[in-house]
Amino acid sequence: MRSPTFLLGLAFAGLLAIALAPIPARAGIVDNPSSAQISHGFPADPKGAVRAARALVAGGHLTKAIAGLKLYTAEHPREIGVRRFLGDLYYRAGNLAMAQRTYLAIVTDFGGDRETFNRLGSVYASENHINQAIVYFNKSLPAADSVIDLVSLHRRKGDLAAFIAYTRAQALQNPYDPGLQDDLGQVYESIRRPASAERSFRRALALAPQDVGALNGLGLALLDQGFIKSAIADFQQCLAELPGGYKCTNNLAVADIDVGRTAFAESLLKAAHARRPEMPEAIVNLGYIRDARGDWRGAIRRYLQALAVGPFWRDAYLNLGIDYERHHLYALAESVLLKGIAAVPYDGAMHVVLGQTYADQGKQSLALAQYAFATHALDPHVRNVAKRSIAALISASPLPPHQR
């Protein structure tokens, strides 16, 4: 289940907030410590090696972290979690070829590994190989983060309705399978039907009360419906089941910001970032807090930091584009939004902001084309913003000469 980040509001006829969410990746670690020896500067146990790599990432040394893990995995080829994490770092560095090679080697050596299948799906999706991405995401089901990616891919393929119907049928035909109920909840969450998502996650939790994925999903569904206190309770229960869990910590911080506990949220986000510096959600949310305090330059530094570890992370592109657009840095806004759309195709919110950027420069036809694309977004709020933007732009334009 993806962890949401806060997105800045888009200024148009008042503030129209856009709130969308990213897809997190997970890096598993095999708990098989061998000794306290040092291997090429990294501890010779898997947890220690990953901690050392994360420390380098936190210090801005992603390339060094990759080099160290590459040497470590050459000497410890059976440590599947560390090898998977090395693939994650290749992906975050934008080296899709090496990420793909690393993940394929894992499934060749170890057979079916759902977490690695999920990551292969992400690689192929980033390369716009839709059918291959769907194959690998399907292999990671049920109860995997892949469901949200599958919604996006099937939409791009044009058969989203069939995928939704299939997922619903699977859940109905297997009412005692918590994983399939979780999958259906994620589908509903992805297509912006939070009440339906809530019901599915509750069914999953009735079967598996300690499932952290379903607890996190339920919290997100409640958050989307404005039931913030209930969402906070679910995220707290999620953390009770999985202390320090990145996604639930991030999402609890989002809920705390909603109720005005910004300082507490900031401490949660800093702790989440310290534990998982290779993940971008907490970094983007820390940027959002800076924006809310009026420090837009500090926010931009955070968004750029998020892109350094998540070059395919749409929220960083979007918030960065919004900040540039708001401060009339139109060339920068165009550049970052076009890169974001290339990295995350079919994202309606980025098309809206790019349209606003064009409109503010008097490029009406380009703006209308971007708004028109966004009218097909899955998020109804984005669709409404796009339609209002089109209406406002057309009404503000002079009428053509009258012909007799």
C-alpha cells in the first residue's frame, strides 16, 4: 500500500488542493548475521551491510553505497535481501538496466520471490514495457504493493474495468482469503473509492487482525474520507504491530499534519527518513512542511533531495513544479514537469500544473491541451480542476471577429 505525501495546493480561482499518493518500494533483509567482520568497508552481516549502505545514502553518497553493496553481494551471494536492496539502489540511481539485471538474477537463483517480482514490475513499468510489467506484478500477488501499480498499468493498456471486475470476483469467490480482500481494498483506494476500500480492508482485518498492510490501507481509506482520528488509531496500531514501520510512520505524520500537530509530524518524518534514507516519501513531506511555513526555497531543496533517491517519484516532481510555477520560474517548472510526466506517464495532476504554467505565459493552446489530458485523470478532484481551468481559460479569451 502506497504511503501518501502531501502535495501543495494549485492556485486557481482560490486554492484547489490536489492530494495524490506515491508508490513505495520495500527492501527486505535476510536476517542471517555471520560475524562482526568487515567486508570491503561494510559489516559482514546482512543487516549491518544494509545499515552501512543506508548511512552512505543519507550522506548523499548513493554511488558509494552501490559500490559497497556490489562487493558485499559478490562475497555473500545467498543474502537475497541485500541483493534486492542493491537492485533498489540501482533503481533509485536511475540505472534501470542494472536494477533489472540484479532482480532477474535473484529470481533465477532463488525461484519465485514475490518482493523481487514486484520490483521487476516497477522496472518494466518505468521502461514503459506495460505487458511485461503486468506479468511480474501479477506474480507478486496477493496482498502486495503491486495492486496500485496494476491499476495504473491496466488503465494505460485500456482494460482497467476488466481488471477491477476480476479483482472483485476473486475477493467475492474467496471470502476467507485476507490477501484477496486486501487487494480489492487497494484497487478501490487507487480509483478513489475510499468507502469501498474501507469495507474491503475491514474484511481483511476480520480475517487477519494483525496484518500491517491492511491496517495501513484502512488508515489511508479513513484519511481520504476525513476520519482523521480513526485513521490515526489505525496507523498507531500498525506501528504497534510493526514498530518503526516506514509507511505507517509516514502516514501517521500525514494525519498529524491534518490535525495541526506539525511539530510532532516533523519528528516522525525525520525518524522515518533516518531509518530509510533511500525512500522519498518522508523527504517530500518534510518539504511540504517547509512550504507550509513559507520556506519555499528550503522545500525545493527537499524535493530535489527526494528526486536524488527517487528519480521516478511523481510527488517530488509535482510539488517542485508547483513551487516553481507559483514563483514564476516558468522555464524550471516546464522542465521539471515534463521530466515528471516522462517518468510517470498519465499523471493528471502534473498535466494540470504544466497547463497552468503554459497559461501564465500566455500559451493558451498548449495549456488547453494539458488541461484536456487531465480531464481523464482517475482522481475526480484533478478532473474538476482541469475542467474549471479549461472553462476559465476559454472565458478569458477574446472572441474571434464576427463574420457576416
